[in-house]
Amino acid sequence: MKNRSIFCCLVAALSLVAITDLNAQFSERASQSCVDKPMDGIYSSGISERAPLAFAHLEERDVLWEKRIWREIDVKEKRNHHFASPNRFFINILLEGLEAKTIRAFSAENENFTKEIAFDDIKKILNTSDTIEVEDPVTGDISLMPITNNFDPMNVVKYRIKEVVYFDAKNGQMNTRILGIAPIVNLTDNQGNHVATTALCWFYYNDLRPLLSKEAMTSDASDLRDFSWDDVFQARVFASLITKESNVKDVRLQDQHSGMAVLHESEKIKENIRNIEADFFGEN
């Protein structure tokens, strides 16, 4: 009887220890869950760890034909709404990278990426200054106070793309590589009146790729965050209009044509590229 009492006490003690241990583990886990960073999703996306896929190496002898093409992406078009998504404006990705000095910007004075400009110079273009009258509540005196009108990302209306279309002899196909991207902005005066629509600056695309490969594109089709902005440009997930091809006089289509004639000439350039590609295949 005595042994049975000892056994019962031992079982009770072990049960108490087990319950105490379980409570401690539960409290520790509950405490840990409270300090975990909140996550807007059900899993952790790995896109922030991605690196861009390297372009295939090219040598001069590999390129049998090439042509520089300029095209513009209108953010108002339905297929381009991801460039102006309030969740993440594409221009903000570029400006944040520029401010962090992970990418460079080049003057829009030319399109050859020769004159680098600083983030502060970009801010001076985007953020307009003004003055307002302020009345002193005690003396009633009126004074002028300077204010800054912060940049509105909705003022970026287009993106200009400079690229090279070339025939790769090694792979026997026509390819395209983007050289640079220029945001096109509506500039306003201190009263908010439209002054001009102009290229803000040029970003060299090879500089951008490490940044863009880590930035997820927002889409109406799905909330999956596995498609990066580098993927957008490599897979050509946008609608655009050709505005210029390299030419001796360095003129744009808009300088020679107007209205629907610009669209017609744009289509002629695309058709010419397809014909050149067909000619190469015809020769092989």
C-alpha cells in the first residue's frame, strides 16, 4: 500500500513537471509569434534575393546586322498600368535606387549615357518651389514663406526605351537588347500649369538590372510576387510605339509625320525588321 502511494505521488509529480514544461513552451512560442515581423502574405517571397540572368556574350563578328530603335511606353494604356500602380510606381523604384546610389542617372541632353547627373539635380527638376503669403497672428504683418511642391509620380506619363535590334549569327535569330530607359514627365509651373513634357534623364539598363530583378511587378492577373521588373522588360510585358530608328539626320517620326501617319511609319519599321530577319533565314 505504501509503495502504491509512492508510485501515485511520483506519477503526479511527473505530470506536473510535464504540464509546466508544456506551458513554458507554449508561452515561449506565443511570445515569439508576437515579436515576428507582420507579413502581408502567407509566405516569404524570395524575389528580393534574385540576381539577373547574365546576357550571352557577344562579339562583333557575331552580329550580322543591327539597328537602334527608340520606343515609348504610354502608362495610360491598359497593358501598361503596372508602370503607374499606386502600390509601387515604377518611377519610385528608379528614384529610390538613384538616391541609394545603387544606380546612375545620365543627362537627357543626349542619348549616349555620357554625362552623369546627381540625385539632387533630379530633385530640383521634379520638386517645384513656390512662396505663399503668411500673416503674423500678433502683428498682422504679411510675409512670404517658401514652400516646396513635392513630386507627384502621376506626372510620369511615358517611358522612352532605347534598344538595339540585331541578328545573332551564333544563334541564327533576331534579338533585342535594351540600352536605356528615360522617364517622360509633365513639368508644371508654381501654379500647377503644364509647361512641358520632356525626358527627365536616362538610366543605363545594365545598371538597373540588379535592382529591377529584386523588385516584384504588381499585376491585375495575380498577386503572386514571382515576376520581377527585369522580367517585364526581358519578356516585353508592355505595349509601346516606335518613335525613332537610327538615321543620318537623327530625326524622330514625329518630326516628319503627324497623327496616324506616325503609327503607320512605326508599323513599317517593325515590318522592315521582320523582312530583314526573313532574308537572313532565306540565305541560310
